[in-house]
Amino acid sequence: MDFTFACDVMMDLGGSIRPAMCLASKLILEGHRVSVVSPVMSEFVEERLRASGIVPINLRAKLVAKNLGSSLSWFEAWAREAFLKLNSRQMNNGLYVLNFSQLLSVPSLVWYLQGPPSIALKDAEKELPIGFRVAYNVLKNFIKYADEKLVSRMGEISKFIIANSKYCASMYSSFGVKSNDVIYPPIDCKIFQPSTANPSSNYVLTYFGKETKISVIKRAASMGIKFKAFGAKMEFLDRWVIGHPNIEFLGRLSSSELVDAYSNALFTLFPFTHEPFGYVPLESMTCGTPALTYNLQGPGEYVIDGCTGWLARSDDELVQKAVKLWKEGYPSCMRVNCVKEAAKFDKRFYLEKWLKVLDGLCGGQVQ
């Protein structure tokens, strides 16, 4: 069978692209033909896709923000589709389109929901740099209206709808789009696993990204916690944070470097503004390191308070708990609990669920 995956802007193969690539690779192994279409792909991504036996279809959208960071490029590509349908006009619709995107409103066999931008921006407003905050306040009503229209249109032309978390399903439900199922994104437990039996535990790991509450990390660092931070999305980052004496910024890490960073941390702090699922706490747990985050949205569905991490109800509670853990530590059995619970999200379960869905929709021709 021929499957076409519709994806977001593809400058790399991480983040929201990971679920699509995991399934695409499996379908190739099962003997199916797979192509991947995106408004914009980097040369690196095109080369990786070809090497995996996948046909890349780069629509080469002319984005003004292409060199200003992946987040701004994504938003511009979304605006092109939400207001003018420019991305989907360039795409040849196939019979078996698996849509993992919010940027291509095309008839789809399955649409995989990963989060509408209007809600993400609303949640992140207070953490945006002043210039972005002013622009958002001017445009937010237009953004919300366009997002609702786009989501409604995509829901109408999708045969089957899957959300990446229960919280994500609830967001789209508020726009009138009902999910048929929830399939959590995959993690490869052969890659993400403890790299040491004797972690140094002399720092707390955190992530700098567009969804991070940087203000909370600054507060915790100023109270004496030693942080190591990773991330590559720098366009929203307060440069002063990098110079903080208690924050060591690691930048973009390879998979092996990231596994070591997780494995040796005392715990991982993940304060976020908006997170439909959230890879960071789960990756940390898979490496045997508990995560401290909020008791809401995606992470609140899989971090078990007091067992594989801790769930806070406010910024103040999060900071207070972080300081206490830094000073007092926690039972070593929690590291074992983390690995055990995180294994439930291994990619083999993700693929089993997807193949079952596709087999049912395609008349038993997938497996």
C-alpha cells in the first residue's frame, strides 16, 4: 500500500515529527511504500528520509521566518494555511494520507492531533519576550478565529482522529472536534535507558524551549540549585539566563549526550506553559531519573506523584519542592520505578496500536 504522511515544518526529525517517523519506518519494514510531505524540509531531513526508503516531498514554502528559528517558521507556515490554504494547495491528495500536521488541511485517513497553536500561545503569553507579547495581543483574536476554522475544516475531512494525550483530545473537543482514540507518542527504550548505575546527582537537569517557564527556573537557580539545561530553540530565551552562575547551558545534545545528562541528574525540572504531551519528563523517567513538573496537561497523565516524580499545583509549590529535593534527596527506589513505568510508553506499544487502527481502516491490508 502507498501511505503519505503530512508533517509540520521539518528542520530535524525530533519533537512533533518523531511520532510520524516512527510509524513511517515501521510501514516501510512491513513492505509498504511511504512518502512524507512538508511545507519546508531541510536538506538533512531529505537525505535522512531517502536513506530510510521514504520519498520526501518538499513543498518549499517561501517562509520569511525560515532563518529566525523553527518556532517562528512553524507559526508562519500555520498562518499560510489557516488564512490562505497555501500549503495544502500544493499537495496532491492521496487515498491513504496520515496527517500528523496542523499545517496541511487535506482529506486524511487519520489525523493525529498534537495541539492547536491558539491555546499554546494563550498559555505562553506571560513568558513571551515583550515584542512577541505585544504582537500576540494585537493578533490573538484573529489567531483564535483562524485556528478554530482550520481545526474544524481538518476535522471534517479526516476519517479517523487520534489525539496524543487525553488533554490534547480535550483541547480539540472545545473546538468541536472529537477524537476516536488516544495514542501517546513513542519513546525508544533501547536508546533512552540509564547510562550509569552510579549517577553523579550533583545537578538538576532542565530544558529551555518555547514552552518553558524560564522565570521558574531563574527563581530556583537563585535559591541555590545547580542546573544543567539543554535545548536548541533560542529565539524565545532570555539571554541573561545563560549567564546565571547556577545555570550551565549545554545547547543541543546528541541522543547519547542527552541520555547521559538525564541519567546523572538528581532529578529533571520541567516547568512549562503549555504541553499537550511532553517528551522531557518521560525521557528522564526512561533514564531512571524522576521528574518534577505540574499536575496538569500531558505530563500530569504519566508522571506518578511520589513514585516516578512529583506533581505541583503552582509555580511556588514547584520551586519549594525543587529546593527541598536538592537539599534532602529522595528514596533510591524511585529510579527503579521510573524505568518500569516509562517502559509502558515504548515505541512497540505505540506501533501496535497504530497498526491495529490502520488495519481496521484499510480492510486488513496493513499487517
